Amino acid sequence: MSPNEETPGDRPSDRHRRERPGPESQHLAELGPEGMYEAAERLCRTAAGDGARGASVARTVGRIAETLADTRSRDCVMFAADLVSRLLPEGAMSPGESDRLLRSVAAKLVKAQHLRDLEPLFGELPDGVLGPAVELRACLLGELALIGSGTGRRSLDAYAEKLRELGHPLARLPRTRLDIEHRFTVRVRGLGSIKTAKQLRSRFPEAPSTDGGAVAGRGAGDARDEGRANATARPFRAGGWAREPEARFFTLASPLSPDDFGIAFLKELPLGCLEGEGSRRGSALACATTPDDVLNELFSASYVGGVNGHGQGAAYARLYAWESLYALMGLPAEVPFLEAVRRAADHRWLRFMAFTDWFHHDTSDVAFAVLDPTRTRVAVLAATDTDVDRDVLG
């Protein structure tokens, strides 16, 4: 699997089966780090080429690698990295499972280990971007960036520069957390998922609903762009949210007054998420928000993952969030991140809510609209998640 491809959320039955430790795992945990590594090494040798046992063994070895990554010691760092980078039989896991394991091990290593014990992993520079060894280290650098660590270390700096030269997607991200990313991975009491109109109004100023906005909405032109839509929706697809997100783009014949950018305008656009608005109890509303709020929701969508999906790790969640934000603003990838932050301040941002059948009104509903600085281009993104099984949803 290419490092630039998202790993979709897995099915709930698969997820629960993988996460439930069995007697074999409990026995291995009693062996100590070196014993666990040796047992995992034996399992990898015996499972090589055995398709029937390969997947089961790979999951057991993966759990061992995660346990080792979470146990602070230099030996555990090397054991965990060696298991997922070299010893795990190729093809024993699906590409999605393999990517998730690498990202999970990287996250646990950064959280649990001393930086000095991670440094030896970067002693040899890569000659390409493919392969689990390179991918693990790229994820490690991505995780370190979000805790403000790793820069100024010669081996890590050299590895990061080589990844940039080779074109690894994670290598284009800043190696330090930007101010606009201040809420990434941070849980703040009282700032959970917004599920009611009262919650939305209590946290964001409501945008006016005007007749002028409704008139402008009726005259908006549909500007379909599949590539841009895919980039915009990527965090939610990667996180395994229940419904396919809606990402749409519109053009206006004349500049829209900022005062007219509200729910009356949005309700006139041909949006699936607003179809049938007014047929259920509750009225749609829109509130002014800020780019950091939008970026954080995009990050959380794939960092946490959908209820029946799977988190993607901080490094890739950050990448998908920025790609989505760029797509919402219509920015080319060459625009530097801090320049994108500056331009984001010139856009108008709305967070809206609607009581339609499109939204599940269950675990998570997210909807944003963006008006560009010329006031003639609008982007809309809506996503919804539920704990109802996809088979039931159809």
C-alpha cells in the first residue's frame, strides 16, 4: 500500500476480534520483553508462507510489538521496531491492518520511550519510501513533530530531509506543531461533540439568516471537482465514518455580502445533507467559526476514527486534515503551511447543523461551509457517523 493512501476504518466485528486478547497473548505477556521478542520471532518463522495461520500469527505478533513499544526501555524500542519492520511475514496482514499496526507502534513508541532510545532507529538513511521500516520511521517523525520533539537531533534531521527528497507525503508537514494545531490530540472537558442546536449556539455566534442570502444561494452555480472533493472528504473516509461525506463546491456570479453568508444561503444550495430540511423537528442553523475549529475536527475525524472505524495515528490524521483544509480553500499543495494559515484568516467559516434524514443525529455530525476572500466561491463539507452497523444502514 502506498504511504499516501488512507487506511479505511475496519468493520466492528474485525476490530473487536483483533483487540480482544486471548490466552496465547496473556501467556506471552508473562515472558518479559526478551522472551516476548523471541516468541514473536519464532512465530514469524513458523508462519512464513502459511497463509492459513499467517493472519492469526501476524495479529499476535502485532500485539506483542505494541506491548513492547509501550514498555520503556531501549531494548523494547529495538524489539518492537524489528518485529514490525523486518520480521513480520510480508502479506500476512491486509495492507490496511499492516498500516494501522505501524502507525500504532509509532504512536506508542513516541508516547512511552525516551527520545535518546529512539535515535538509533534513524542511523541508516533510506533509499526509497516503500517498506515497513521506512514507514515506521516516517510515522515516528510525524508523531514527534506534534509533541515538539526531534528537531535539532542530527540523525533525525538527516532522515527527515531524506524523506523530503524522496517525496514521502508525511515529510512535507512541519516538524513542529503550528499554533493553529493547538487542539490536536487535546481533550478539553466541555468541548466534546456538538449534538444539539443549544450546544452549537452556546459555543459559536449564530450567523444571520437573510433574504439576500437566500437569493444568492438560488443563483449559485455547481462547480464539481472530484479530486478536490476526495481530498476534502479524506479524513472521514480514512476514519471509517458511517456515511460517505458530502463535499461540494459552488460559484457565485457576484460577491456575496458576508452578512448574507448564513443558513438561508446554504438552504438554497442543492445539498444532499440539507434535502428535506424542515420535515423533522428542529430548524437548521449556522454559526460563525474559525479555521482552527475546522482543522481540529478534520484531524479528529481520522485520529479518533468513526465508531465502527479505526483511528489512523496522529501523523496521518494531521496529513489528511491539512489536505482537506487546503481542498476546502482551493489551495495548491505548493502553498507553504504558514501562508495557508494566513489565507485561512481571510476566508469566512461556518459550522452548520440541520435536522434532516441525511444526518444520523447519533454519535457525530459535522458540517462546515467556507466563503473565499473574493466572496464568489463556496465550499461545503458534511459528515455523519453512527454506531449502527453498515449492513443495517445498507
